[in-house]
Amino acid sequence: MAIFGLFGKKDGQPATPPADKNSSRTKREEGTARVVSAGNSNERSKQVQRNAARATATAKKIDAIESEMSSEFNPGQAANSTLPGPEPVALQRPGAPAADKSKTAKGQPQIPASFEATLPIMGMTTEFLLGEEGKTVSIEVAGSEVAQVIEEAAILFANDQTEMVEQMLQSAILDEALNGSTRTAWWMLFDLYQITGKQQQFDGLSIEYASKFETSPPAWVQPNQLESQPAPVARTGATPTVPFSGKLDSNIIKLLERAQKLGENTRVLRLEFSRVTEVDPIGCGLLLRILKKLQNSEHDLILVGAPELAAKIRSILQVGRRDETEAPWLLLLEILRLLNSEKEFEEASIDYCITFEVSPPAFVAPKNKVTTAADEGGSVDAVSDSFTMPALIEGRTDQLISAITSFAADHNPAVLDCSRLNRVDFSAAGQLLSSLAPLSGNGKTIELHNVNHLVTALFNVMGLKDIARILPRKH
């Protein structure tokens, strides 16, 4: 009794039985577990809501950008359009709210409706006063290291003063006072005889040339051989091309507009991805939609660098991680399908199924012709894929300049084949220079191949050599 008295409950209260203490502890632990479980459930719910919100926002951005493109280039309004109207492709995660296409996503930058080329200030002494056709062009001739007689002959030839040019060059090669420009004068005279069809004078000059320089003279080319060359202002064997480069993001809108516009007039398109360095979800969504449209409109495609693009898309994906949109996954599957890579498609579709908990899409081989650069035996920057210049450039050159600008948009370097080009008049040369200067200022490399020596001298006098690489005809 003394022991119970010493260790008994104070104030006469009975001690809590051990069983009751355990029961109380269990209840507290269960309550805590319920709180934690509820917290985790709420966090998961919030995460799902955040993912859905991001998916909706991304889809809205893609819709808004594509809407800007479609409003300016609506294939349904074209008389000979080969593309159908916009056909949205679902890009948000399964279960995510549908994108509201009536509104533009907050913060979405406005895509300009048109692009106005601006002529930069040129770091040269050439000044143009290009007026209406028939007006003179005032040009301050750039300094040149070539002998003055070479410059004067080039300008006279540009103005179609062939007889004066012939006399001037004949006197120059007889005087032998041209120093390092001696052979240039001979080659200019050879070209003059070739252009004017004076084969007898050409042959006589050939004998003198061989005797003086102890080397073979240039060969005479029959006029009918020159006329049989490809027609001017046309890219021989070229396919309408859309080159993608840098980051594949919302900024590809202009390229997609170009692809859609080209698709109105041709059944074959070449899409180049070799220079793409990285991708993002919005760019993937936009590209996916244009690929779907081209397939639905039965276009044949040439895909350059598609396997490399697929690898870059894989680099931003992670199995089991649901990003803000399915677009990169769907674009990867579409590229693999277009490349007819069934095994890789099935592997990627399983990863897609695991990530988004949906049934894997079935592989369907492309119904239209899809080739790669390797299949067509060409390369992106093949020199043979060049722009053929006409035999004569004179007067207004708006159409020619427009064609060169369009060609340069797809190629870097832009190679202009001048093998057929005989003469450029002074006014047209000024217009050509003013049109090529902005291209060069924007980072384009311009190359003029197989230029005859009369035209080469003119281009050098006017300063074209400062913005373009001029490769004279070899003799």
C-alpha cells in the first residue's frame, strides 16, 4: 500500500491505463496521416491544374500565331490553291481544357502582317538616283586599281559602244602599257569578239595571244551552243524550298507562311532542317500543323535534315514527364512516320503512351512521296543549284531583282550563274548593285560565277566587288 501511495495519481485521480495511452497515440498518428494525405492530394490536384493551364496557354499561343498566318495567306481564297483551309491539330494534353481560339494568349507578340525591306547605308562611294524608266542614273564611280583604259572600256561596253571598245582595247594591247592588267585587256577583247560574233578576228587574236604568252588561247564557242543553254531567270531543276535555321520557335511563322504560299502553286516542297539548332514546344506545334496540312493536300515532300531534327526533339522529351503540351511528342511521331521509320515510330509511341496514359497511335505509312536529301542525291548548298542570269540586263530590272531576292532567301551562298550573261547596261548595273547591297548587309553571301571580263570590269568599277564575290570566266 505504501508503494501505491507514493507513486499513485495526484489529487486522487487514477493513472491512465497503458492500453488507453496506446489508443490515444494511434488516433493522433491517424489524424496526422489524414492531414498529410489530404495535403498531398491537394498538391497533386494543383499540379494537374497547373499542367492543364500551361497546356491551354501553349495551345492558345499556337492558335493565335497560326491565325495570324492564315489571315494573311488564306489558301481557300487562292484560285489555284492546292492547300486546304486551316485544320487544327489537337496539341493540349489529354483531359486538358480545349483552347479558346477566339482570344489571343496574354503576352503573345503580334506577328507583323508584312515585312518591309530597308536599304541599309552602304559603306561605299556609289550614289544612285534611280528614277522612272528612261531617266539617267547618276553614279560616282568607285576607285579602282585596274588601269583606266580597262574602266573606260567597261563603261563604254555597258553603253553598247562596241566599236569604240574594240579600238580602245586593240590600242591598249599594242601599247603594252597596262602592266598587270595586260591579260585582262586581251580577255576583254576575246569576249567582245565572241559576243559580237567576230570569229575571224577572234582566231587572229588567238594566234597573237599564243605567241605572246606561250599558252593556249580561249576557245571559240559557237553561238548556237550559247543559245541552247537553260532559259534565264530560272533556277535549273530547283524545287521550291523553305529553309529553317536557328531555334524552331514562334519566329518560324514567316517560313510557314512561305511554305503555305508556295504550296498554292506546286505539289512538291523542299523543307530544310539541317541548320536548326534547338526546338521549343510552340515551334513544334506550328510545324506539326503545316506538315499535317501538306499531307492532307497530297503534297510530295523533300525533307532535308529530318533525322537530325527528330534527334533534337528527343533531347527535350522525358518519358513520364508531362510537359505543357504534347506538340513535341506528336511532331516526333509525325517526322518518324514521314520518314517511314516504323520501328522507331513504335518505340516512340510507347514512350508517348506511358507519359500521357493514352493508347499509342497506329503507324500509317505516308500516302504521298516523301524523300530526303540523300534519296534525291543532292546537297543543301550544291553549287549546281544556281540562279541563271539572262544574256542581257538593261532598262528596268524589277522582275529580275525580285527573282534574285526570292532565290537568295533560300540559299546562302546565293550563286548567280553568269555564263550566259553578255552585257549589263550602266543603269541596270546600278539597280543590281542597290538590290544586292541589302542582301549582303543581312549576312547573305552573293557569288557571281563565270562572269565575262567586260562585265567583270564594269562590276569592279561600280563597287559590286565590295558586296559580292565575282568569279570571272576562266580562259
